[in-house]
Amino acid sequence: APALVLERLDEEGTLDLADLRGKGVVVNFWASWCIPCKDEAPFLQSVYERDRDRGLVVLGVDSQDFRQDARRFMKRFGLTYPNVYDGRGETLGAWGVVGFPETFFVDRQGRLVGQRIQGGVATERNREAFEQGVELALAGS
């Protein structure tokens, strides 16, 4: 997976994706002004609560947004999974992100797995690919 080291929105300091090796990671690029992002936020929170004991981390990457708006969004939807801030969208190119939301899966060895999901993960057309991505991210040890 491409490198990702960004300032945290949920607490002080930075988060380095490399530090999450050994865990399965769902990397979700979002923005507070994005309508499908609002639709999928409660679903992502429920997946985090459901699978974190299995070693899953949902990592939100707020991009092309204002910190204040992002924090308000996180509070509104009760997001407790880690979220980082990429205000200018500097990481989007390395990940190939073309719109919001976009979701990627990183396995315990730090490799991209599954298929990238463009659009909301909770929609019927993306749900199966999302669940498959979660399982692939958690596979291995």
C-alpha cells in the first residue's frame, strides 16, 4: 500500500499506516461535504465495532476539507475509529483516488488486497465487494 503519514483528527499526533502492520485495515477516503460519505459513515462505524476484536482497523482519511468540518462530521456520526487529515489532498494521487468516498483494503502485511470501492460501501452494489475486502484484509497472521 502507498505510504500514508498524516495528522490525526481524533487525537493528538500523527498516524502512520505502516504502524498498523499486523492488522487488517479499511482505508476510507472521505470529506464532510460528500453526501455518500454521510450515508456510509454509520455503516463503517458498525463494521469497526463488529470486527476490531478480529484485528480490523477502519482508517478514515478526510481530504479536501476543513478540520473543523471534519471534526463536526465525526462527532455527528459518532465515529470512534481513527481519522486523519489530508486537507490539500496530497495523498490522493499515490492512492489513485478520483472521487469521494473511495475505500481500499490493506492486509496484515501492508499489501493492498481486494478491489477498490468507488462510491458508498453500504450500497447494495458494493456491499459484497466490501465484505470480501474485509475478509481479505484480515486473512493471514
